[in-house]
Amino acid sequence: MADYGVRLTRRDHVACVTLDRPDRQNALDETMWNDMERVLEEIGTNLPRAVILTGAGEKAFCAGFDVQLDNPHARSFFQAIERRDHSAIHSIIERIRSLTDALTMLPVPVIAAINGLAYGGGAEIASRCDLRVMDPRAVICFSEVRLGLMPDHGGAVGLTRLVGPSRAADLILTARKVDASEALALGLTNRISAPGQALEEALSLARLLAGHGPRAIRHALKVIRQVNELTMKEALELETKEAVDLIASGECLHGVAAFLARETPAFPEPDGT
């Protein structure tokens, strides 16, 4: 049994997912992906109001795919490349990307607490989260082209949606390192924490979101995530539909009553809808 993996902890309405392999800068191998699959199943059976993804230790959020040859997953990948086996390569990439999809498409906000370097696949996963908090000493680098690769966790798409095609081209094609201050200026991160406090800052943000109407957060998030895929007419129709469904759920009755009474609302948990 591996002495590393992905850990799930819960703090009130917030689930914290920790990539726990600090001796390899939290790089991802088959054990990590298997653990991530298990953790996502656990989250899905008992949805929190927000999810935080972070890395163990103080140096790395995630160094991406572990290309060391003692990683069986990497060996399989390189063997498929030598055979020019498109089907096998596709299966490996699909396995990785499908779990990134499952994490970042949870129906609740997903926050990356970037506590250290985020390279390659780590940068990709962070770019696909809904929100990012970054340690001032952290660095983001879409490093794939240095190895003759390209983003394949959905990172090219996620980054382009965040910062636009020209800036995404700059970051992906040059594979240059981006520090926290530039990441904030580019819109690649939402907040910069105090040194060593990326997780605590992310928890503070998650708790703020968790205090709002959970259905309101979910319905608004659905629109935010889909808007770039739609025409203006389709996006407006989706917003109206989600707003109608939200209002009809009655959640706003709790919020409005608390507002009128000058109290903090205590929103009930969604019933799965």
C-alpha cells in the first residue's frame, strides 16, 4: 500500500482535497489518480458547499504528471509513444482528463489553494478551478512544451477562457514562469494570500461562499461555467431558466426573511436538485 495519495478532510461545509506526495512535489501517478477517483466519489455522495484543492508541504501545489520511469503509468505512456499507438495514448490522456473534469465540474465552487509551484498538469488543474488563491512565493508554469508536450488536462482550454487567446499563447508557448503578482494582474489568480497562508485564505473564501444560499451558488455557477460556450441569446435564456428554478425552490424565502429580521440566514441544504 502506497504511503502517499490524495487526502480528503472536511471543515463544516467545506471539503479539502490535498495532493499528498511532497517528496515528488505532489506529482501525479496512477496511485494519485486512483485516490482522486475515490475521493471524488466520497464528495459526490455527500456534497459540501465548496471544495478546496491544495498540495501537501510548503513547496508545491502540484508538479503535474510524474514522468519518472519508476512510475508505471509513465512507462506505459512512453511505450505507447514508441509504438505510435494513438488509441493507447488517447486512453491515457482521457483517464487523466476525465478526473480533472470530474473535480472541476462538481456542482459546487472549486477553489485551488496554490501553496507552491504549479507546473504542467498542476497549472492546468488550477486553471480549470472556479477560483484560485496563490501564495506570494508560488509560481505557475505551463511547462509542457519544454518536454515536447502540450496541455492535455484541458489546460489550454481552461487558461484561454481565463486570460484570453493571446495571453494563453504567451504562457503556453513560452512555458515561462508566472509569479503571484503577475498571475493576479493577468487574472490567472483571484487572490494572493499572506506567506504560507494560501490554504487558510482559501478556507476563508470557501466559508464565505458556504454562508450564502447553496442553491443560489450552484445555479449561478452553472451559468458562469457555460456562458463561454453559448451565444448571447442562449446564455440569457440559460440565466433566466436557472433563476426561475432557483426562485421556485423557495431558498430566497429564507434569505429575505433573515434580511428583514436583520439576522444571518441559515439556509437549508439542497435536496439534490
